[in-house]
Amino acid sequence: MKTFIQHFVHIHAQKVLIDGVLRYEETATALDFPAFIRNVYKHFEMQYPKFYKMDDLSKLAFVGAELLNLKKSDVYKSEDKGIVLMNRSSSLYTDALHQASIADKNNYFPSPAVFVYTLPNIAIGELCIRHQISGENYFFVQEHFNPAMLTNYVSLLFRQKHIQQCICGWVELNADNYELFLYSVEQNSENAVKIVDKSPIFASLNLEVDHILNDTDNIKKLYKL
Amino acid sequence: MKSAYIIAHHLISALGFTSKKNVEQLMANQSGIRLSDRYSKGLELPLALIDKTAFPFEYKKEYTYLENLMIHSMEESLHQASFDYKSERCLCIISTTKGNIDLLSNEKDLDIPKERAGLGNMAEVIQKYFQFYHAPMVISNACISGSMAVITAQRMIQEDMYDNIIVCGGDIASEFVVAGFNCLKAISHQACKPFDAHRTGISMGEAVATVLMSHEKMPSEKISFEMLGGAISNDANHISGPSRTGEGLTLAIQKTFEMTALNASDIDYVSAHGTATIYNDEMESMAMYRTALDKVPVNSFKGYIGHTLGAAGVIEIVMGIECMRANMLIKSLGYEENGVEHPLHIIQENATKAQTHFLKLSSGFGGCNAALIIQKQEA
């Protein structure tokens, strides 16, 4: 069964790319992640006050998913939509905050607002609430981005009719770095991004009438964009 | 489409170091929960801890506590089967929420690098130990991780992506999780009482559980267990509280029925998630009511082994299978008086009942839910 990439978003090194096109760049001196992601949120005029309560991993996933422009193609039932995410560091960045709050017996202050984010799939929960997604949801943790594992499993979910649309990708955040590569996939190509740009990176993709097929090779190439 | 069978298993929990020991303790209605302040200095809380003084294996210093347990459990499982686990046709799936989280605390295992707190890093250490062909797939989806791993394995075997899959679920008790659940006011000060009117929260547990899943039955076994199918859903409602209407879990159960062409009247027994928090048990009973499962015998194993997080699905599936093999319904420990809006058929005393299908339910933070059905087949 063929499935197609609707849109794809990259966020890393103070840049935001949508469908491979640079849409925002923080040119000021290096910002820390919280300041950077707040600027992106404001720049794209996002409106979702709960954003400010999220931990950093969820903020990254949230902003990425907003930029996928899912509303435009929202023709699926909530239960037919899924999310499959992967990263390296799970929720370890927030885990360290929780650990620091219990390290000193004389200054012991574990906080529910921090602890609830010490699971990577909380980011998925946030996206499910925002986009009313109630189907299959997976968080894989792998030492390296594993496009074959991701693509093979997402394809299985489509073939076995568990989902008709899916948000997929790599959402990594640790103390030193952040890297998001998020994309949406569906069975129909009607809503899929059209590749008319024939620059080398796009020319090497497996296309079907200008639409990007969701396969391991394509995901590998798009990730590196 | 191929079938997926659970052909071997091995359990480590507060009830003991083998599947056999765990099942014997269940049948005798013995709980592994004891009061302890090991992870909450000065405050005694009920915990279901593995007996570290009784390891039936040599503890390997270069591996963490959790890795030692996982390696032992996988080795003991693999001894029971004869397939080539180093082959390209074999995959290992690890389900865990927190992995080597104890490494974050400064007091622990200083000879082990802190990077091993990374779940992928831990998985590659285990891959290297066993010389698995593929890097293990690590599923970290809160408390449904274990059930998801079994569902995922079945789907991949069904499509002939692999012949054999080793599913290992594991999570250890730690100050990290105890302090966390305690600050959420989700921990009971006595052994947990799932579905009871006086329930006040969970009892933390720790466990490692392995199941071997294969496209082939064990030729020597008279009874086999086929994993028929399952589904995963999300409440899309709240990140740390379950839906009040049981919407997500209802959906997972309905999809599982659809997929397996079975319905509530085919289910002989339900192993509930039953954490004994006010919200979980209410939500779960609502979902069971909505799917006509409220008359089917149900228990929660949490009164025996506590809440074992990423291991919970795997260990409770094994317990469900063994109860089905013995045609036994096991008392839901801690239950005395109905405490949910839609009363369930809670198993109050051990009983015998012929069983063919059992349904496992799981729910977790992040709004996730899973349901799956296992069928007993007699040759």
C-alpha cells in the first residue's frame, strides 16, 4: 500500500524549515532552547496558552505539529489518526529536573507539574489533545534515528488499517541540543505536498506524480535536509 | 497472515524469580507487597520489591541492576526454546518507562556510565550481550508499554517481518518514581485495593518479564496460546488523568473485538489494569460497562505485585495465560466492597472456570490505552 508525505518540518540549529523551505531563522546570538522555541511560537502566531505549561520536549513537538498545517487536511475521524514518534533521550532532560528536586533531603521539593512530564509519550498526549487524535500512538526510543524501524512500522499500521493518517518523526531534546524532524503521512495524495522544486535533494526522492512516497529511502533523505 | 504464539516466558517480581514461583504465589493468594521506607526515607509505603538477597544468578558488575534482571530473564526464556535468536529473523522488543533511572542518583553504580540511563543505550548493551542481529526496539509509552510490546510483536509476526520476537518488559522501583507518584498523592499508605470503595491509590512494584513470541507453536506442548490481536488508543483529553467517560479504553476494546471477530460474550476472563487510584478504576469500569464486559470475571494483579509500570502488561499477560492454562480465576486481592459507579464482576475468591479467551487491559499517563485478546488452544 502506498502512503504519501503531506508535509514535513525541521527544527534545529535555530532554524525552522517547512517542506524543506527555510521559514524562520534566529540570527541573534545563540539562544537557549526555551527562548528560541518561544520566539518560534510567537513568530508563527500560535495561540494555545497551555503551551507555556509544557516541558521542553512537549513544546518542541507541539510547535513542530502546528507547522504541519494539519487543519487543512482534517478529513479523518479522530480514531483513524495516529502518532508515532522516536527519539534518543526519552524524557531525560525533564527527568533530571525531577531528580534535582529530590537530591537534597533538606531541600526536597518534587513537583507534580514536573513529574507528569517524565515520560516521553506525554508529548504525544499533548498532540492528541490539540489535534483530537485518538488512534494508535507510539513512542520509540532508539540510540540513533532509525528511519527503517519508523517507516516499516508506520506502513504496517496503514496496511493493517489501524490508521488513515499519522504524524511521525524524530523529536530529540537533551541538555545540549534539540532536533525535530516531523512529518504527516496519509493514504491519499490529494493533500500531499507537491515537489516542483528540482534541486538535487528533491530530485533524488522517490516521487509519484510530484508527491513524496513514504518509504525508508525518502525519510532518510528528508531527515538530512 | 501468520499466527503469533506465546511459546515461553519468565518472570521476576516480588513474588519470586521464576514464572512457576510467581504463579504458585498467585494461586495461594500471597501478596508481594510489604511496608518499606527504602525509597521514601522516614515514610513507610507499601512496595512490591524484588528480593535482592536471593538472586538465583551471578550478578554481573558491568551491568546495572535492571540489565542484570533483563539478561537473566531473557536467558531463562531462551533456554526453553530452540530458535536462533542471533538470526536476522529474530527481534527483541524492550518495554520500559524509566530504564536505568537509578543512574541519575549520585549514590548509584559509579562504574557504570550515566549515558546508560538512555533507553537506547541500554538496549544496545543488551543487544551486544546476546549478539542480536537488530538493535532492540524500545517502546516507552507509560504504563501500556508492556501490552503494546506484545501487540506490536504479534502484528510484525503476522506480516512475516520476523519469525520470533523476544519481548522483555522491565522497570525497577526507585526514589525517582516513588517521590513522583507520592507528590501526585497517588500512592496508598496500605497495600492497594483495586476497585474497592476504600481504595486510596497505587502500590509501586518492580518486575522484569519476558515472553517469547513465535510464528510456530512449541511442538511438545499440548496447550498453546495464540495472541489474536489488540489495539491502542488515546483519550485526547488530559495528560495525567484518565477520561471520565472511559472513551479511549472503550475504543481500544471495541477495535480489539472488531479485529479478532470476537465480542464480550466470548471473553472468559479480564485482567484489568486496576491500579487502585480513584480515577483509573472508575474509568476502567466505565469502559467495561460500555463494552458489556461488566458481567465477565475480572481481577487486578496489582494487589500481588504492585504497579510495575513498563513491565506491567507483560507480567500480567503471563499471569493471565497461566491462570487460563489452569482454568483458574484468581481472587482480586484488596477488594472487599464495590467502589465504582458501574459494578464489575470482581473475582472475590479463587474459583475454577474453563477458559478459552482472556482480555488484557492497560491504561497510562499521556492518555494512552491498550487492549488485547489471547486464546488458549488445546491440541
